[in-house]
Amino acid sequence: MPARLGALSCTDLSDAMDRLGIPCQAAGLMPIDRSFSLAGQAWTLRYGSVGQGGGSVGDYIDEIGSGQVIVLDNRGRMDATVWGDLLTLTASRRQVAGTVIDGICRDIDRALELGYPIFARGNWMRTGKDRVRVEATNEPVTIGGVRVEPGDWLRGDGDGVVIIPKSKLAEVLGVAEEVRAAEERIRLRVSAGSSLKEARAENDYHLLQTRR
């Protein structure tokens, strides 16, 4: 994980990618604990309905490297989990950066105990066994309406998850740092007694996220 990425918030990055015209905000995916934070490159998996042919949630966890983010596309399903206690334990031991699910998880007490970051639509106890099957791994997926390709960068914090295309990382970081610096100048001016309107005007606040 580049140190620069970890130093930026999801709001910094979201504003930067709005300015660059890059879809990035994974709608509806939030950390199961607001203190959770993650940053790393995507390892992707796409699920489908089990159908008549059977299938399983998959035995992929031992393939995941340290620092990667597991991205599970379960099509936003709220009726079947695809992540639980044993996966959390193994991922934590392997120093995986975290898990992002377009769907739900279960056994959240283990994630809270281990401090393992999970971002999802919620949690519920019903297993995905015999309800979902693995359709593809290490192929493009969609989470929260955003396309994620293997190797793309993800950043998650208490405000949600953003996805940064791997080919755009340097450009996005540069703009996000500019946005963060401008907002910090505004905070300092307000703390020194300036009105918010004046501080914003001095730093072109209303243009920070505008396409250029």
C-alpha cells in the first residue's frame, strides 16, 4: 500500500475522482465498524445463483496475498452470506488488507475481535452454502455500481469505499492531495477567525471537485 494512499480519506479521493471524471464511489457498502480502514489492491471474485448444477462459496482464501483486498461481487444479495468466521480468521492470519462485499457477511464478532476490516451491505446469519456458486475469479466485477478490475486500488474508511483504477493511481493521488491541502487551509482560516465564506473563496472551494 502506498503511504500516500493511506494518508488520504475516502472523501479526499472521491472529490478528486469527481474532478477527473472517474466513477469510484461504491454505493451502499459501509464498514461493519466505523473505525475500520483498508487500502490495497483488489483480488476479485464474482458469485452467481446456484441453479441446478450446484456449487459453493469457494476455497480461495489460501491464494490471497498479504496486503490484498478481497472484493466479492454477490450482486448485492441480502439473503445469503458469502463471508464468515473461518474466512475472517484465515484472512487475518494471512495479513490480508480487508474484504469488500457487494452483499452481506456474518460472524461479525470475529472481525471485531481481530480488527479485520469488512465492508458490506450488512450482516445476517444465513449461509451462502447451496445458495451461491463461484462464477469467476480474478476477472472484472461490479460492487456498489462501480467496476473493479484485478489490481485496482481500494480505499475504505468510516465514509465507505472508493475504487481507484490502477492506471490512474498517481494522477488521483496528486489531485486528492491538492483537495486535502485546500480544505486544511480553509480549516486553519476559520479557526483563526475568518468566516467560512471568505475562507472558501480564498481557496476556490466551490471549484475543487468540478471537472476541468
